[in-house]
Amino acid sequence: MTAKGAKEDFDFIAGEWDLVNRRRTKILAGASEWDEFAGRLKGQTLLSTTGLLKRR
């Protein structure tokens, strides 16, 4: 267990990830339909895990 707020807390984001994004087809119209589309995320640690860079 790491200390609260440890700089390594988000290291799991580092790497390449395939994702499925979802968004509502009609905003604020009471619709329950979703549009899904594929995406890719590349996360990279910076400054010895002090920073994190996410790219799409």
C-alpha cells in the first residue's frame, strides 16, 4: 500500500490502450441512445513519474 497521494498512483496509465468511447447521440433531449467509436490512448510517464502525458 502506498502513501496517500503517492506520485506513482497513476502509473497504470503508462502504455498503449485500445478504448471504446461512448457519447450520447442527442444531448439533453432525454434520449438514451449512445454512439460508440474506437480510440487508442498512449500514456507516458515524465520526470520519474512526477508527470504524465496522455496522447490520443
